[in-house]
Amino acid sequence: MIGLPSVENREKILVTLLAKENLEEGFDFKEIATITEGYTGSDLKNLCTTAAFHPVRELIRREQEKVKAGKKENAEKKTEESKSGPLDKADTSTDNATDKKEKVKEEAAEPIVLRPLTNEDMRQAKDQVSASFASEGTIMNELQQWNDLYGEGGSRKKQQLSYFM
């Protein structure tokens, strides 16, 4: 029977899973391995995936706030224009078209940069992803007992028979 990974093995699993991720300087794998007692390798993978989405969610939230701010700004401009009186519609339509083109150019020139993954992201992800099963649970104890009796290295391990009995 393969048991749950130890702290050292969980740390190695985390290092492997997060090898290609952009991590903050001083990212503490040991801390994360310590707080994930009872996690399987699959649980750790789910934890890393959930944590990796935190910077993405923050970026999406910032982009949505920019869009809302832009809409609010446009609404304020329209109310100012309506208060100032009727203007030549041709002038306002060309101004709006050039404003939109400038905004598109600014957005295209701005590269999308995600912040590095932090230990705090991992701690927050731990609140969302729990261990598959409790290592102290009755099922785990029953499996351990069965393994002790019948598994590899158990008491019923086949004895080597000699040629000469």
C-alpha cells in the first residue's frame, strides 16, 4: 500500500508541480508542505491549480474595474455634452471614433503581466481545497490493518521453501 506523502515528499511534489510557475522571491515550499498534512499528490495538484488562478482572477477583476470606470467616464462626458447644448453631430462622432481608436491602441500596447504566485495564494487555496480523506479516519485505519495482514511485507508473506524440506 502506498501511504500519504511525508512532509519531504509533499515538498518535492510541490517543487515539481510549481516548477514552471512564476513564484515570488522567497517562496517557502516547506511551509506549504507542512500545512498540507494528509494531502495526496492529486490534492496537491488541485491546490496548486487553485492557487495559480488567484493572480488571474485579480487581473480579470482589475480589467472589469477599468471597463466600469471607462463606462462611467463616457457617461459623464455625454451628460456634459448634453448640458453644454447642441453641438455639431459630425464633430462629436469623429471625436468619439478617434477616442476609441486611441484606447484600442493603448490596450494593445499594454502587455498582460500576472503577478507572481505567493505563499498567501497557497494558503487561500488550502481553504478551498481540502484533503481527499482524513488520514486518521476509520477507512484509513482499516486499510492499514489489511495491508499489515495481507499486503506486501505482511504477516502472511509467502515463506521461501527450500528444495530440501
